Amino acid sequence: MDSLQETTAMDETLDPPDWADVQALSHRIIDDAVGYLRDVRDRPVWREMPAEVRRFFNAPMPREPAPIADVYGDVARNVMAYPMGNIHPRFWSWYMGCSNFTGALGDFLAAIQGSNLGGGNHAAGLMDSQVVDWCKEMVGFPASASGTLVSGGSMANIIGLTVARNAKAGVDVRERGVGAIPRPLRFYASDQVHSCHRKAMEALGLGNRALQRVSTDSDLRIDVDALRTAIAEDRAAGFKPACIIGTAGTVNTGAIDDLRALAALAAEEDLWFHVDGCIGALIAIAPENRSLVAGIEQAHSIALDPHKWMHAPFEAGCALVRDASAHRNTFAVTPEYLESTPRGLASGQWLHDYGLQTSRGFRALKIWMALREHGVEKFGRLIDQNIAQARHLTGLIKAEPALELTAPTTINIVCFRHRLDGASGERLKAFNTEIMLRLQEQGIATLSDTTVHGRHCLRAAITNHRTRRDDLDLLLRETLRIGKEIAAGNPPV
């Protein structure tokens, strides 16, 4: 007995020695979190970290314990105070959502429950499948389709394109490898396609040359006639056309390919039709703009991002595949230690059979809770709201002689630049880049920049449920003010 007591006394745990202290600190953290979001508009969008904060992240690995209150203090001072800024109403860089408080609570509860979503008979697994079913319904996919929650759009596209490769290879790629494919496969997308598709081609062993970038029209949509010609030329050259990638919202400008025409061409040519809908697939739930993505429901696979226009906290992507058998057959492996049982914990669905991860986080809860709280119709109205805000900004730019649009505004991405008398090329690029950097450094707003058809421009991606029209009015005023300062030779403050 003494020996047993001695062993028990030596056992350690990560649970706190005093739950009351942790409970008090947790209440403080929640209070701070509420204030953090409530007052976000009063803070700079972004600010540079001072040297002492950067030095904090060079501290050596901790070997001894520290009070959790001190640990939280370090986080509050050095992490929470210097965010990327994407939750701020004037963050319009790149393209991302801005989270929501209910989703954050969902992430917390998911971490507390701690379930592994690789599979099994438990509630988290059922909720994961339920959220996938809701995503299918949003884009018009049949209930018989399958899907999986993943880290984001890049992985969702990889999932869809992997199924496409295996379905069109003509051989058992899983068993024999890509070297056994009789004719090299060809995938087709517009020249505006996201770079993750190149990564997918490389990861799938097909190589970057397997992705044919097809020219776009004046609205930056894939040229369907040019696509048809590329397919015919590749067939004649001995390649095997396999997949058309339609884009529902390009990353540069938000252009949406003619999805109905692409679906018809894919059916005519017996090709897989995949839609990269990470930016715009969820326009399907927006009452005023859903017609922009008509035809998405005809895809064989779709990639979408709940952490963008559904504002789930990062990370949350979703891959949907119309043919559930093709989806499962692309990834399923059943080793002896993951065999199903007729009842008990292992009797549930093995969700890892639909993707690359065996261990999977409980991503569904943060999506589920926010959808239950607000309803899908509100998320659709918020999408319409962002698109209307982009049109408002577009109108302001058109009315201002010092500014010019550099691409059509299709949805919620506005590309523009500040004119500079007598300037072009690199000088004009440097001028607009300096405007962008001063907007960031002064904490006013964040934009990104890009190049569209050879012209450098600033880019506002309005994907934020906190953005108001007066924020966009402010952006216009500050852009003009900073432009005048730079033109006058005034250095940054």
C-alpha cells in the first residue's frame, strides 16, 4: 500500500493545482476578449512591432514553470496587441474573413472537448458531417454527394483535383503511381487562377506544365473558345485532357468564369469539372447576387472557404465531391488498427477516408454555432452587403479624377490606382506602393497590391462584416491626402 501511495503521489498532470484560480483568470480572459472585439474599431488596423517586442520572440525555450497569469500577460502585451489586423473593419488586404465571437467560442469548446475527427462514433463526428451537408445544400449539391472539412481553400482544391486525377487517369494511380498514366494529363484554368493550383499539380506528381493557363476576356474570365482550342490541340499532341478548373471569384479581381459554359464544355469533352469557389462559391446563398455563380451546382467538385465569407475563425475549408464513391476511393485506407466494429466507439464513420489527414481537428463546431445563431440567410445578406460596398467604392473612384479603376468590379474586389501626372511604369508603381504602405503604417487601413494585365494597382478586398460605407469614404479621403503628401515630396511621418 505504501508503495502504491508513493507512486500515486509522484504522478503529474497538466491540470491546474487550483481550479478556482484558473476559473478567475478565464473570466478575465473572456472579459478581455469581449473588449478586444467590441473596441476593435478604436485601434489601428495594423502597427509595426517595436524592437523589444520582436526580442521577446527570441527568448530561449522555457524549462521551468511560470504562473499562468504571467503567461497570459505576455500574450496580451506581445501577441494580442500586434495582430495581422484582419478582424478590423478597415482590413481589405488579400482576401480573408474576419472571424466572429461565437465562432471563437466554438473553437474554445472544441479544444476543451478535444475530440479527434479522424472518425469514430461520437457527437463531433456527426456534427462534422452535418456541416458538410449544410455546405452541400448552400451550393446546390445533391444530398448523395460527399465532402470533408479541411484547413482552407488550398487543401480543398488539392482534395478535389486529386479525385479528378484518379478518376481520369485511366489506371490505378494509387497502386501504380503517376508514371503508369498512359498519356500525360492536362488540367485547364484561366490565367488568373490561384497559385495553389500550381502547388496541387506539383504535389500530384503531374508538374506545373500539366496546368494549362488559358487567356481571359476583357472581364478577366476564362475565354471559352480559347479553352476549347487548347483542349483540341492537346488531344492532337497526344496529351489527355482531364479537368477544367472554373474559378468562382479570381483572387486578383473577383472575376467569375462562365460556369454554365464550362460545365457544358466539360460534359461535351468528358472532362472533370472542378470549381475553385474559395472566394465566391458562397455567393450562392446571397439573394441579390446568387445568379453570378449559376452553374456551380453542375460541378463534379467544389472548393470553398467557411473562413472567408462565413467568417469562421481560421482554419476552415471545405471540399465537396459529387461522386461520393470516387471521393472515398481516392483516399480510403483501412489498416488493422482502424478497422470498424459493429458497435462501440469504432462503429462510426471514418472521416479520414475522405482526405489526407488521419488526425483532424473539430472544425465544425465554430461553423455550426455561428450558423445556428445567425442563420444562413443573414450570411447571404452580408455577402450582398460587401458586394454593394465594393460598388460604392467603385463609384467613388470613378467620380474622382485623381484615381482610376484598373479592372472591372465583379463582386467585392476593387482594383484601382492613384494617378500621378507624367508618371508611368515603375515610378507610378512606387508612388502607389508608398500610398499603400503609409495607409498601413498610419493604422488607417490595409490594402494589398497586384498586377492586372501588366498594370500595377492597389486592391481592396471587402470581405468584412464589420465594414461600413463610411470606412470606404475614409479610405478614399486618406488615399487622396497621402497621394498629395507624396507628390509634394513629404516624407512618411
